[in-house]
Amino acid sequence: MLKSIRSASIMLGECVKMSLSNIRGNRARSFLTVLGILIGVAAVIALITTVNGFSGSLSSSFSSMGAGTLTMTVSGSDLKSGLTTGDLNELTKLEAIDGVTPSVSLSSRVSRGGNYETRISVSGKNAYYFQQNESLMKRGRTINISDEDSMTFVCIISPDMVKDFFYGVDPIGESLYIDGIPFRVIGLMNEDGDSSISGMMSGSPDILIPYTTAMKMNNVNVVTSVTAYLADGWTSETATEPLEARLDEMFSYEEDCYEIMDMSSIEETMTSMLNMVSALLAGIASIALVVGGIGIMNMMLTTVTERTTEIGLKKALGAIPWQIQTQFLIESFLLSIIGGAAGIALGLLLSLILSQAMGTGFEISTFAILLGAGFSAAVGILFGWAPARKASKLNPIDALRSV
């Protein structure tokens, strides 16, 4: 038993040596054959790794922007179209909720002097919003509770509004007309604007005003978009139940009056979409592997034809069919593995370059590497099988007659 195992090991070693010698002896043809596998594996590795890195960066951004928040979109009922200021105060009394931020959006005509712009994004916020987004402000003061209660006409403007209406002038304390109403500028936003999840979904507004003032300008007394900030020790899952119970009570237990979204559901949807894109791109890239496999098969068929005499001599000296078949399979397998290894290295390098260019994280995907290596090995065996079988079936007399 041990003797037969030792003999088989020696034979396999000799097959590997002869295969490597044949590959070196036909460098140009071997390189062109390996190239197909290399490109296919590199494409698979680069695409999957890049998409995974982008997905990880996106998930981190979503988590940081929406950590500890629940976003409510209120469609209302026939009797109650939205949430009043009193309702918002009731929500803040819940143990799970630290505070809420309503959002009232307007698309307004803004003017100053002879300059005017239409369809400017104006958003109504409350004082609590600025407590949770301290990095929003560049200079000046924020909207406070007094502004909410008195529905004052004050505003905080973005850098774009400064360029359009206050070029060369300090805007703090100056007036800006929104839909014909004079608003006093009390603060300036940073360049990044609103980086919260609500800001990301609706776009960072150009002007911020008290939400009560925005409601008055919209001629409404309710809000339909609210972000709830969770109290310490509460998660999206645990806070949703008491929040839903209170909202159900507010809307007399009518169905489909509101929708609560958290970052986990949005993140899951985004991850699912990215996984589908990754699978699609990997499938497309795998076509190159099939083309590379066909190249291997063509080369091995040519090799069998060129080495007919060698095969005949080996058979005449006692080589059995499976030994001949093993030698050609090993050669095909080695070509594929060499291409696969080079493809993995190139794919990781391309992925690193793409990640740096896109500004996303670089994360080596074990799945992508195993997929590339496994696919290249399978291609070598599958497409090398037919040539190897043809070599093993050659009649030694016919093979020697061709000398």
C-alpha cells in the first residue's frame, strides 16, 4: 500500500516537472493562454472587492448619520392630516424619545435688492435640531425656542445664498426676502450643510427658518415629517413599539396613517441592491473566464497533436491511459492556476486603486479570492478534460507511425 502511494507520488511529481517544462518551452503560447484566465479572475476580484468596499463605506455612513434616530413620515387620516405642535410635545414625553425634530419644506422665491432666485429650498426646523447638529453652524446663532413660540421671521443661510445675495457683505443682521416676507439673517451654515439622514434623503436646504414660521407660510398647522432621537439605552427596535402605540392613539387607531423608518431597513435595502449588482458584475466578468477556458482547451488540443510521438513512445513503454490523461490534466490545471494567481494579485491591486480613487474603504474579500481561485481551477480541469482524454485514447502504433 505504502509502495503504491510512493509510486503515485513520484509519478505526479514527474508529471508536474514535465508540465512546467512544456509550459516554459512554449512561453508565448502559454502566456496568451494564461492571459484569458488572468483577465477573468482579475475582473471578478476587482469588481467584487470594490463593491464590497463601497458597501462597507456606505453602511458606515448610514450608521453614523442615522444612529439613534427614527424617521416618521405621516400621511394622516380623514380626521387628522398630520402631527400638531402638541403632538410633538407628547412624543418627547415618551421614555424612549429624547427629542424630536419636525421638518417643514418650502420651495420659495428669495430676493434681496435687485437679485432674486426661484425654487430655493427652505426648511423649517426647531431648536432641538441644532442641539443634535452642532457642526451645522459656521457663524451666528441658531434658531431657539423663543423663535418657535413667536414664529419669528429669522433665517440661517447656506454659503450659496451668501454668494448669491451678500457678495462682499456680512449677511448677519441683514434682511432677505422669502416669498416677499423680510427675514433677518441670524446665522451661516457650513459648506457641508445638513449631514443628517433627513438632510441626505431630502437634500440639504439653502435656508433654515423656525418650523412654526414655515407652517404659517404654508398655511398649515401640522407637520408630516419628523425625526425622533432616541434616549440613552434605547435602540430602533425597542423604541419603535412605544412610539407606534402613541401614534396609533393619536390617529384613533386608523391604519396606514404613518410610516416609521430606521437606518437598518434602509441599510438592508441598499446592501441587497449592492449584492445584486455585485453578483451581476461577477457574472459578466466570469464570461472572460469561460473564454480563457476555451483558450486552454485549444492550446491543449494543439499540444496533443504536436506531442503525438511522445504519447506513442510512452504507451509503447507501458504507460497506461490514466497516466497520460493525468499528465495533460496537470498541465492544463497548472496553466489555469498560474493565471488565477496572477489574476488575484492584479485584481486586488486594481481594487486598491479604484477604492482610493473613489474614496471608499479597501477590504479584501475572502469570498472573491476563493471564487476566483476555485473558478480558475475548475476551468483548467473542465476544459483540459477533453484534450487529456484524447491523448489517453491515442493508439500507440498510430502515434509512432506519424514519426
